[in-house]
Amino acid sequence: MRDIQELQILIQKAVEKINFPPYPAKLYEPISYILDLGGKRMRPALLLMTCDLFDGDIEKAMPPALAIEVFHNFTLMHDDIMDKAPLRRGKTTVHERWNANTAILSGDVMLIEGYKLIMQVEDHLLRTILNIFNDTAVGVCEGQQLDMEFEQRDDVNISEYIEMIRLKTAVVLGGALKIGALVGGADMKDANLLLEFGENLGLAFQLQDDILDVYGDPEKFGKQVGGDILSNKKTYLLIKALELADAKNKTELDNWLAASQYDATEKVKAVTSIYNAVNVRQHAETEMHKYADKAFAALDELALAPEKKEYLRSFADSLMVREN
């Protein structure tokens, strides 16, 4: 079995070999630009990993893996436009470097390129894998729409939030694992178990991200601690705190959410204090472990050799062990 780092390198080399037409330059240059920004290439590497676990030919899995990577970057390009984000991975976003119309059109081409790559899978798998890719793509769009709607709502509940992050982030992880398994020769039962494993692992990972944004060590976590608090982002912690807070704490929390001018350090400290008062971290960690347990339960049912299951378990553990 190849380790995940080796598969990430294979994906990186394959991405570098993708050649887009030189004309019209302003349509294709933004695509090469965003793909060159890098990233961990984790989703396509996981697709190759599950193919390898079932002793499949990872060369046959490379086109759908690249399709997942191109599609993922397409969503980032369009998300940046909607968020009016100036930076992506520390570099100027496509819509800022070129313009919004160019970014929209280049993103559209990326989606089509993703389908062209998916079409390279073997004919007997094409319809099945195309359906998985379609379901994944629609799910991401649904999740993004819900995320935007939540920004304007004050009544978002936990179940709605979990469904949003499942659609926006977890379905791509699950879809990649399922496609890789099928290309590798797995039956549909095992492929669906890997979908379940991936989606639940993705949910646990996102919930951990919510926790670390408030309680993580900024140097070890690699992100600004309290960023979600400052942007009033509706995370599990905020939604649960609003649900659990007594009248006094809820009034204070509402005041911080409504404030247009504030000291950033003071806001993060005050909101974190409210979170502590209602034990929101404990609730979030319980929820996180619930989905991690669901992922491992699906893993236990896979028809794989024990050492291959342990490889997946170790990988999942490595994802969930981040500094806090």
C-alpha cells in the first residue's frame, strides 16, 4: 500500500501535466493559476488511496482523481467571488487578479474539464461514477447556498448546520472515497461504506475545526484563533451557545453579534467566556466524537484485510489529531 504522502505527490505531478489551450489566454490562465496555488491535494489522493486498498490500478483512478481536484478548485474560485475574498492560500484570488466575469467563466470551464476527466473511466463504471460525481457536485452547491442563507438567519439550528457542513465539505470526501473504491474493484456495499466513512469523518473534522478556531493554539493550528467569532460565523459553537445560554448570557451574546464597532480581542474574550459558561466546548466535542464513531463503525464493516482497515483508521486518527 502506498502512503498518503506518496499519493499526494503523484497527484501534484499529474496536476502539473494538465495542459490547457493557450487561446483565449484570459480564459485558461486563471485555471492554471488557481491549480498552481497548491493545497494538500487530499481529496484526489484519498481517491487513489481507496483504489489502492482494493488492489486496483491507480493509473486508471488518476483521471477521476484529477476530476475531483479540478472540481474542488472550481468551487473555490466561485466561492471566492461570492465571499469577495481578496486572498486564496496567501495569493490574490482570481476575481481580484483578473475580474469577476473572467473568474465565473473560467470556473465554468473548470467544471466542464472535470467532466471530461470523469469520462475517461472505464465504460462499465462510467454511468455509476458519473452519478456519484453529479450527486457530489449538486451537494456542494446546495451546501454553499445554505451557508449563504444562514448568514441572514438568526434561527439556524444544529441539525440544519450539520446538514450544511455535510453538503458543503463532507460529501466531496465521501464521494472521492466511493469513486476510488469502485475503480479499484470494490463492490457497491463496500463503496457505500466508504462513502459513509468519508462523510462522517468529514463532519467530525469540520466540528473539530469549529472547536480549534476558538480553543486552538494559533501557532500550532495555523489559523487565527477567534476568526469565526469576529466574523459572526454560524458555527456549531455559536448555534449551541445561543440555544443553551440563559437570558443574561444570550443578551450579551446578541449584543456582540449586533455590534458594528468593537475591540477584536475584547470580543473574542467575551464570547469565549459565554461559551465556557454554557460548556459549549464539551457539547461540540461530544458531537465530534459521535461522527468519528460513526465513521469507524462503517470502517469496521468493510470487507478488507485487518491491516488495510488499520491503515484507514490510522489515517483518520491523523486527521483528527490537531493541536488544541
